[in-house]
Amino acid sequence: MIHLIWSIINVIIVVYFFYLLIGFILKGKRIFKPQFKGISIFIMIIGIVQIISASNSKKSTNHITISKNYNKKDETKTKQIILEDNLTLDINLHVQYSIQQNNYIPIESYSSLTGLVMGYDWEFKSIDINNYNSNEQTEFVVNGILKWNLFGITVYNTSKTFNGKIN
């Protein structure tokens, strides 16, 4: 529920920014109401700075190469695991395996957020996973950081560690 409230707050601030921007273009300084003038100008300045700096920001790919030593001609298979299932957003993990004589060798991994993700960034840090046979299970440990953003600025970081089994 808290994730939904945070996303709604982000939507309200973005809509208010565009209201101020369009109003400033059409009406000039009269758009700023005296009782909210300070907050309105602050939101407008932060919004403009975020738009300008968005092109310079470096996005993480959330992709980790686990092993480069595998036969590229072998069959591959991808397993998907939902690490965290919330009301509005999920943290997903995809692990790609190379299959060599019923032995599954992890070669790469990718993690992402899905759902209503406005106001959040997921930074996939590490994965610890072993090879396994087709009739066994293997355990994994995933580490990452969930960043709570307000208008593009990180307000709070939550370190997340997930562990489980892959069938």
C-alpha cells in the first residue's frame, strides 16, 4: 500500500509541475498563488533541472554476466522468478542457463521492476547461484537497492536481499 501512495505522490508532483509550466507560459507570474508561491517556484525549478539533467543521467542495465566460459552452441533456457510481489510493483529476476548434458550452467542474469514503478529505481547489485542438474533445485541469493525517488531525486534507499530456490 505504501508503494501505491508513493507513486500517487509522484504523479501529483509531476502533474503540478506541468500545470505550473504551462500556466507560466500562458499567464506569466500570475500563475503563482501567494500562499503557495515558495513551494510552486521550488517545484518548478527542481522540475526544470531534472528535465535538463535527465539526458546526462546514466541508467544501470541491471544485467550481470555470471559465466563467459560456456559453449555458445549449447541450448539455453531462461528461468523467471518473482523476488518480491507487492500490490503495485514486483521485483523480477531472470536467469539464463546453458544446458550441457542435463547440467544447467548459469550464464547471465537480469533483474527489473514491473508494475506501477513511478518513483522507484531498482539497482541490481549481485547474484550468487550455482550450477544444477535438471532433477535438482539450486539456491540463489540476490542483492540490490530499491531507490525511492521524488521527482527524480533519490529520497530513500532500501537494501534488499532475496534468497530462494530455482526448480
